[in-house]
Amino acid sequence: MTPPRQTTSSDISSQDISWPFWPIVPLYPYGQRRTIRKEVIKDTIWTFEQCQGILYVVVPIRMTVVKLAQGGLLVYAPVAPTGECISLVNELVAAHGEVEYIILPTVSGIEHKVFVGPFARCFPKAEVFIAPDQWSFPVNLPLSWLGFPRKRTQKLPLNSNQTPFADEFDYEILGPLDLGLGAFQEVAFYHKRSQTLLLTDSIISIPATPPEITEIDPYPLLFHAKNSGLETIEDTSENRIKGWQRTVLFALYFRPSALGTVKWRKVLEDALKAPDRSRKAYFGIFPFQWDDSWPSSFEKLYHTQLLVAPILQGVIFNRSPLDVLSWVDRVGKWGFEQIIPAHFSAPIISNNSEFREAFDCLRHPNHNAGNEDFQLIQDIAKSLTKLGVTPPSKL
């Protein structure tokens, strides 16, 4: 892998990294997004990483670009088309040919869906292929109303042989899985020549140290490295790692077992004494209290090579485990040697056997027994079923 390519701070202006449509999906860092491009396979595959999250729980979001054998590019899961991002793509266009195809591989991942229309408008000759069972809430709207280019957008056929890129890519569609209010669907792409599997959300791998994109602005990491609102933020490598590992626990478990509750009276009292009461520091409010068990919770995630995110295990995939496992078997027939998901680490050096094993959580009903970190996920799932929002678990 070649070193990452990004524009330096002196090269860019606020306009270069501007994302003006952030209010549609108001995720941090809102209207200013940096981009890092990495070459995964020389002159063949590149990833483009940005950051996004909620309340400084910031993780990478990733687009993958693949060079086609006859020239031109296929884009899987676009990210925000800022000036910086499009400039980095256009460097590839100049060397390898136009963007020919843009793929939206999900129907429920609004953090991916929101970028497709604006990205496609930057490449007006590209054909747009989308996961077939798109939906919107509270009303299902026409595709053009969701921002997809009217004359260039088509649904991915159920049979991958019916696409213009069939010689180079296979794909398998997971779902649609019924979630009550909508559906979950993900399209796994397999690039035959490089033996690379492209995924969106179904599999992740957790790095021990902060991804490079999160360190461009380390403030969110340093914020979560604090132990109380009375601490002064210190930018050290140890604090960046500590903040990253706690961020992972927040992102995957929402309320990990090592996170205690703090009475709001105490939170407000500490806020009045906080060394930083700026808006950036949430006016000194810091309602988090970690006990000493949090590193062991992180270690369990880190030492799992391929992980199905807990929210998928406990709220989505458990509603239709047989359908998911059937998809896993179909994907597992490909001879891939690496996986590029849309979040956390990439590329992941792995194979079809390890991919299948990652979904043992759906084969064994007691897979998460005794995992206290998983408790909130289970509570959310039971509440949604009780309210009639989602179907009951079939595990």
C-alpha cells in the first residue's frame, strides 16, 4: 500500500472541504470534512476516507474506487463530494479514465445514501446503480426525489451477470430484511482480478490505534480521553489512543458496561468549574464516568479479526438469521483475500473461511451470553419488538 494522499493544510481552504448539505443528515463534522486517499493495490484500488459521528463519537466512513480493466473507474459507496475529495478523484480520472459507474450498496444506510446524488452530479457521464429496494420514511418517495439522477439511475439487477461490469465484478444482495418501518439491504461486491471483497456495514475490524483520518482533528479523541469534566485536555499519543478506544465502545455498544452514570447535579456543578466552558467543549458538560474495566471490553473487540457490529447482531440480523447465513454462504464461495468495508479498518487481510466464522453469532443463540456490554443492544431490541416497530428475534 502506498502512503496516503491528502492535501495539506496550506493547500486547502474552508471551501475545499465544505459539505453544504450537512443539515440533511446532521453528523459531525457537519459542514467541514477532510479526505484521505490511500492506494490499496497499485493502479487498481483506492480508498477515500472521511470522518463522521455523533457527539464526538467519530469513526471513519469510506468510499472505494476500482480501476476497470479497459480503463475508467467504478466507485463503491460514495462519501461527501467536497472540493478536496473530487480533486483527489480527478487525479485518478486523469491517470486512469472517467468515472463510469457509481454504486450505492445499501438501502437503510442514510449516511451513505445522502452522498450519492451530489457525487454523481460531479461526474455527469457516470451510470448510477443502487441497491434495489430503496425506501424512505415516513413516505416512500420517487428515486429522483431522493436526489438520484433521473436519467442515469437504475436498480442493480438480481443477477449480477446482467450488468455492464459483470466481467470484473460479482455481487450478492443481502435482503431486504424486514425491520418494520423499513428494510435492511446490503450488496457485497467481489472484484475478481484483485480478489477483493467490498462491503458496507456487515463486517468491521477494529484497529487498536486511531485511524489517520481521525487524527487530522484529534479533539474528539482527546475529549473522550478525559475522566471528568474537571480535567484539562492534553494532546498526547496516549490520550489519542485512549480516546479512540473509548470512542469504539461508544460507537458499537452505545452504553458499554464500563460507563457509569453521573447525576446531572454533579455534571452541572463540574461544568461550572471546568477549565474549558467553550461551545466546542459542550460548555464544560461531561456526563461520562468510566470504571477500570473499559480496556478489557475494548480488547475483546480488538482481538476479533472480523466482527459483526453489535447493533446488527442484536437488532437487525437476528430478525432473519437464515437469510443472512444464506447470503454469507453465497459470498463465501468467492476466493477473496482481502475485505474493504465502509467503516473502521481497511483493507482487512482475510478469507472466506474467516468471513463465515464471523457470523457464528447467528448460529449460536447464546453467543453473547454473559457479555454485559451487549445488554443495552438487547434492551433496545426487546423494546422495539414490544412496541411493534420490529419483528421478534428468530434466534
